[in-house]
Amino acid sequence: MSFKIVEQAPARLNRSELAVPGSQPQLFEKAAKSSADVIFLDLEDAVAPDDKVQARKNVIEALRDIDWGTKTMSVRINGLDTHFMYRDVVDVIEQGGERLDLIMIPKVGTPEDVYAVDMLVTQCEAAVGRKKRIGFEMIIETALGMQNVHAISAASKRNESLHFGVADYAASTKAKTTNIGGANPAYSILTDKDEKGGRDVHWGDMWHYAIARMVVAARANGLRPVDGPFGDFGDADGYKAAGGRANVLGCEGKWAIHPSQVALANEIFSPAEAEVKKAERIMEAMAQAQKEGKGAVSLDGRLIDLASIRQAEVLLAKARQISG
Ligand code: GLV
Ligand code: MG
């Protein structure tokens, strides 16, 4: 290992992150009763400009009055390029009480963006004598943010998670998409022709680079990488495929832009029982190997070594976190 110890963000389950527009208070109670790990009440893109002020009031009231159980609560503030953002921070912290856990910063472009919000949040917290420190979730959803993702990740002690905002990212990079977070058949490869001249088409994952880059930046700084929205909420299989890929690459969870996606995310990002059993067997086999002075052994015909222990430990820690 490196001599540098990577400090880890507070451990929170982040398998499903349910987006709830602040302008639609009729959805709040249902969201509170859902099985989402994290809820973010949105003041940004799901709220029309004319509704921003009322949405802020709704969110403040909801943080104070609704029983959100043990969920992690977040508010997505408006972008730093708008005149709504400072009052989002000031009013939500000054009037929203202690229930808020996180602030989600959209369209982060530079580490200075994070620094600026940190300064404002720090002043507001001090002014109201807040006991619980607010953490930051940052959406990486512009070319600038993706370019600076490593510096952004390290920009504040409040940082907890990075989120891939695929919709804005596509707009910013001018990527050609079909639906939010979905695949595009034009991003495909053709196999060589077989004897009969036939060939197959394999669709590629056009989001691979972005998600993989975000995962590295997040993990190198002890943050949770989280995959963003999947727009076609009638397509559970499409959601599972997108979430499954993000899970394989190391993400902790995925957004739900519709309540029906919460259960899907919880399932995708919870280790399956067979995986937990396998991890336990790896731990047992390696404990035995170490007793015998060996660094590597074979299990079910495959090599396992000290790195296998670390992988198994990660998986078992996640299973323990889920079972509480
Ligand atoms: C989320 O904010 C996105 O743009 O995908
Ligand atoms: Mg966005």
C-alpha cells in the first residue's frame, strides 16, 4: 500500500438515491415511506424558474415536518451560476433544522466551486450553531467537471460522493443519446464476417469512460461513486443493465428518478447471497493458507491470494452494512 492513507467519507448506504422535485410536495410522504437509502429534494432542474421560491419553502418545511426515518437526506441546490443558489444554502440551513445530512452541488466544474459552497455552508452552520456537519454530494455532469474530477474530489473535507449526471454530461459533451442514461445503437462494433458473410453487431457502453474515470477519482479520495439517472422508467431491464454495469465498475448505487427504480437499485447494489458465501469461503481458505505459511492457494480450481482477501473483505463489509 501507499504510505498515504486515504481517509474514507462517513459510511452510508447509497444503493438507491431517490430524486424528488421540491415543487411537488404531494410526493414527499410517499418518498419518505419508500425504501430509498438516500433522498434528494430537488431545487434545481426538476423545478421551473417560477416555482423555485415556493419549492425552497416546501423543502424547508418537509425537512422540519416529515418523518424521513433513517434515510440520508439531501437537497440539490441550484447551480453556482444562478442567483438562486446562495439563498438555497442560507435558507435551507438556517430554517431547515438539523435533519439535513447532505447538500448536492450540481454541475461542479472546478475545485473552487466546491470551496465557494464550503465557505457559505461553514458560515451558515456556525451562525445557527448546527451540531451535525453537512456533507457534499457533487454531480459530475459537464466536460469541465469531468476534466477536473480529481481536484474536485479532494476539494473539501465535506465531500462524500460523486454522481454521474449523464443527461447534462451528454449535453455538455455533445454526445448523441437516445434516452437519458440509455445506450445508443450507433455506438457499436461489427464482428468480422463469418464463412457465410454474416456478422454480428455488439452495442458498446458509451458511458464507460466517464463512469470509470469518476469511480477512480472517488475511490482515490475515499468518496462514494454513484451512477445517475436512467430516464425510461418503464424499462426495468434497461435500468438493471445500466446499474449492473455501474456496479461492476465500482459504483455504490444509482439514482431513482421514479419510485419503481428504488427496489431495482437496492437489489443491484446489494451483494447476492452466493457472492457473500463465496467471500466467506475465500476468507476461510486464506486463513488456513496463512496458518500454513502460504500467500496463495487455489479454491474451486482458481488462484486466490492476499488481494482476494481484500476483495472479499469489501464485499462482506457491504453485506454487514446492509444487514445493519
Ligand atoms: C443529472 O442531473 C443529470 O443531468 O443527469
Ligand atoms: Mg443535471
